[in-house]
Amino acid sequence: MEVRIQSVKFDADVKLTNYVQKKVEKLDRFFDGIIAAEVVLSLMPDLNNKKAAIRLEIPGYDLRAERQAKKFESAVVACVDVLKQQLKKTKEKIRGL
């Protein structure tokens, strides 16, 4: 799976991008057909909240999750948790076809 990380209104350091990369790559355990993941990290206008948005490309579907938190790491973990559930449901749909 290819993981693309984009930061908006700030420069993400290597430590943050490595953390995001590892968390998103773990989604492969739930569905092995993920083609790519696109992660957008952005600062909210009040600067106290950070937003993470993750889009997964899988054959026939696009799964998305978007969360806000005080830290990027927390927002990414929340998105990954939502995507785990979406992947499980999508896997069941595909098996049912």
C-alpha cells in the first residue's frame, strides 16, 4: 500500500510522518486489498485543534475518515479506528457478493 501524507499550513516533521505511516500501514491487517492511503494533516483556525483526514482507495470503494483532536497523533488514531470498522463492513459486503 502506498501512503501519501500531506500537511496543510505547517511543515510536518519526520517523527510525525513516520508515526502516521506506521499507523496507516497497520490497516493492511484488516483488508489486504488497499491500493493507497492519502492522509491530510491540517491546523484548524484556532490553532488548538488539529485535523486528520484519511482516504483509503480499495477496488470499487473509497473509504474516508476525518477527526479533530488537540494532537495530530490522537486525530490519526481516531481516524484509523473508524477506518477499521469501515474495512470490516466492506469486507463483509464483498464476501456476500
